[in-house]
Amino acid sequence: MARYAIIRNGMVDNIVEADEEFATAEGWIEATGSAAIGAGYADGKFVPPPAAVAVPEVIPMLNAHLVMISEGRMPLVRQHIAAIADPIRRARAEAFLDQALTMQRDHELVRTITQALGKTEAEVDALFVAAAALEV
């Protein structure tokens, strides 16, 4: 028995052990070299999957602002904060957005704005990664 890659849409979907006759009948490719689940497959070669990008837990607030401005999100964030009914909570949210030096990924305001704007966790992660990559 050998290892074979099941390819779907140019990506390794799974790696299985099978005998050659069965694997060939199924159209599976022998898993060699950098064959791994998530790897690409093109022109008879396996391409390693991209390295996972770590999402930072904390980013500079200026960087967060710059990314939100460039993506057109800042007016929506400000509208959400302005709509907070409780004046103390609204003032605290405004102070956080305008005065904090950093933004924490797990901060309550980040979570509530994510939900209010209908954003996914992946979209927020992407914002944090983009903000961390900025050199200001």
C-alpha cells in the first residue's frame, strides 16, 4: 500500500492509503514530496500550502484606524458608537476608539462592532493582520 492524494479543484483534499490499482481507478495521485492536505497540485507537482499567518492579539490603534479608513469601515464604526443608547457606554466607547494606544482582538467593543456590522471573525482577523503589517 502507498499514500495517495485526492485532488479537488487543484488542491489536496485528503491523503489516503490504498493499493495502486484502486488508487489509479479513482484518479488519485501518489502522494510524494510536499503532498499534504491543503497543498496545491498543478502540472504534476505538489505545492506546499501557504504558511498560516498568526493573528496578533494587540495592534497599534493608529494602524487599526488607518486600515478601517482605507477599507471604508470607519464611518460605520462611528455610527455604531453614536447609536449606543447608554451615555456612559457611548462615552467609554468613544474614548477607547479615540484615545487608546492599542486595540486588543478580544476587547468588548471589537466584539460588539464585529456583530453590529455583520462582519465575520475572519474579516476581523484580516484587519488585525493588515494593521500589524503597516509600517507607520
